[in-house]
Amino acid sequence: MQVFEHPGKENAGKALELALRKAIEIDTPAVVLPSGTGETGVLAAELAQELGYKGQLVVVRTVSKAALSGGNKMPAAMKEMLESNGVKVVSCAHALSAGERGISGKFHGVYPLELMAATLRTFGQGMKVAFECAVMALDTDAIPYGVPVVSLGGSSYGVDTAVIMTPAYSADILETKIHEVLCKPGLYHD
């Protein structure tokens, strides 16, 4: 396992390389990654082509935001460009918060999925994101059911965490299995 000194997008290139090389090695049908603006998706597509990864790249972006007047951080042109290069782009509500966050904000409580997300964050923000994105990709039928995939996550922008996991649908989220951690930031940072 590669441990990065600090979290953040400076690890994106190495995290993607480790993830794609492992995906080729284990012959997984998909590599899942978050990309709000599409930049990480472009980097992944370029690296996948360079390394010869033949599986499906799945970029997960969140649904449009009310704060953006119904818009999405990823411009439509970026989404179209990624898709024209064979990248599957899916939009989905966060599997570990979405509706629960709206309820907890209104009623000032804590709910089970928020506790699960907080627990995953103890391994780093990227671990929570990698877990969540794979579940979201499965929920949208972008990846096959019951098959291990490589999933990436990050800390704000870019990716810095990669795992091999078999996601379950959000309705059966506790059936999700993380098999191996490929890389993540160390927990001893400022």
C-alpha cells in the first residue's frame, strides 16, 4: 500500500496510476472515480489510454445543486467530451448523505448513514468518497453487480485514495466489501 504524506490533488497522478495498473492486473471491468469539474476524469482517461486499460472508466458526479440554480459543477461540454472519449459519466445523489442530511439539518439529529460516513472518514476523506462513489455507480447500473472494481476518492479536489471493493446497492449498503487499500494519505498530517 502506498501512503502519501499529505492528502490532496498532488497525489492524483500517482493514485490513478496505481489504480489503473491494479485494474489491469486483476482484470476488473471498471474503475470508478469522482470528478466534480471533470478534470480528474480527463486525467484518468489520458492515463488509461497510455497504460492500455480496456475496462470502463466511470466518473461519478453529484446531482445538480440548488446553490447553483439547478446547475452542475461539471460543465455540459466537459461531460460531453468525457463521454465522447468512452468515459461513462453518472450523476447521482450522495449515497451516504443525500436525503438524511436534509432531515438532520432540519431536525438537528444524527442518522445512520451520517455515522457510517463519519466512520469511513476515520480512514481519510478519500476512503468515504471511494466507498460512496462505487455504491452510487452501482445504483445507476454503470458497473456490474457483485464484481470487484477499483474505486478512487479524494480530499476536496483530485484523488488520493484507491481501493479494490465490491459495492452493494445503497439499499444493501452494509453488504459492501473493501478488499484492499491501494493508496491513501497518512493520518499524521497538519
